[in-house]
Amino acid sequence: MNFFGLFKQRDGNAGLERIMAEMATHPDMKVRRVLYLELLKGTLLLPLPRELDPALGGQPLKELQLVTHPSEKGEVLWLAFTSRAALHQWRPQFPEAYVAIQGRQVFALAVQNKVDQIIINPAGPIGGRITRMELGMLAEGTLPIQGGEGVHTVLSRSNTNYRFEAPELGGKQGLVEYLKGHLASGKGIEEAFLVLLAIGDGSPHLLLAIRYPAAPMEGSVRPFLEAIGKGIGRFFEKDDYLDMLPLDGGHEWAEAIREKGVRIFP
């Protein structure tokens, strides 16, 4: 595992903890989206079996042994905590035996190490689980549009590599016709493409790129994208999903999408 910028004594996750508490009582899509954003920008504490050697002086580490959670099904489960208080509530001993890593790095590391779930704050006061599909999504930088369905919106991050590939749509005609029906009812759409997109080291997934004369504000197209998402789950296998990206002709991806993608509308 490659770790970058490990540090100690981080208790700056008040926003994350508040949204976790809200999610426990109001588990709707809007709250979930905020939760994912807080997880990406927050810092998670990962427990160690013993404290780090003080001689390391906070230098980045190449390898690190983490405390994992036993699983009867043979799954790989990591533990993570939003604060030192939550970690000490789970394990009073070894109070400084942990590392703090930014959320987006934790998720990328989890995917690289084939982690099935991350359990957050297993002893409370408020916790939850991040599934394997969510880990992959967060590692790639995408957020879901519709809870429980296979549609995400892309979060473009700086210093991230993107790769586009031509999709094979032979077995996806039902999906294509479904998308065409919705696109025909959209306002101001000039054309739309399906293309395979890989973000960073992630696996390629389908991206629906919808081109407008000018890039629309997210709020103005969200109801349209949510309408697509409501019925799209039946076209995907477990852990598969569709990214959606409203854009204009000046977007940095526009040329690659036109070159590699398949135009499905008009």
C-alpha cells in the first residue's frame, strides 16, 4: 500500500459526523450526496496494532499494517473512525495507535487492496458501512443521482487521469432505447453519446454525455437526470452503473467523447 501524508491528532470531522447523524434519521438522496462529499473531503482514522515508531517523524510510509474486522464470509473489512473519541470508545488501549488519511485516499487504497467494506465507528456514537460499490464510486470520484440505482454524476478532480474507450453496445439495446426515449423529451439537448470512461485506476464504466449549447447548471438538469435514474437499474448487473455528464462543446472531454463514443441521440 502506498500512503501519502499520514498525520496524527485529527478531529476536524464535525460536518461529517453531523451529516451521518442526519442520514440515520433522514436517509434520502440529498442527504446521502452530502454525506459522500463529506467523506471525500474528510479525514478518517485507521487503527494500527501498535503505535508508529516515533523515529519516523511523520514521514510517508510505503507499507502499513492495519487492524481489520473479522468476517465470517471471508470478506476484507477495514475499520475507520471519524474522531479520536470514537476510536477510543471502540478501543481504550493504544490511544495513539492510528493513522489519519484523507477520505479520498482511503477509498483509493481500499479499492487497490480489494476491500469489501469499510465499517465506520463500529462502537458509535454514530456509524455506518461503506459498501464495495460505494468504495469504487468514491475512489473514482462519482456520486449517485438516485439511491439504489445505477446512475452517477461525475465529479471531475484535478490531477486525475481519464481514459475513454469505445463501448460495445450489442447487449445493451434495451438500455439504449430507454435512454433515447428520455433524451427525446429533454429540453435543449443537441446530441448525446455513450462512451466507456475510466477514472484514475478504476475500471471502465459507461458514461452518458449529454451535450447542450451551453453547459447547464446542475440544478437545472438534475430533475431530468433523476428521471432517467429511476428506472435504469434493471439494465445493469450488480455493481455496474452509468455515469451522466451534461456538457457543452467546449468541455475538456468533448473531443475525446466524440472520437470514442457512440452517438445515440439524435
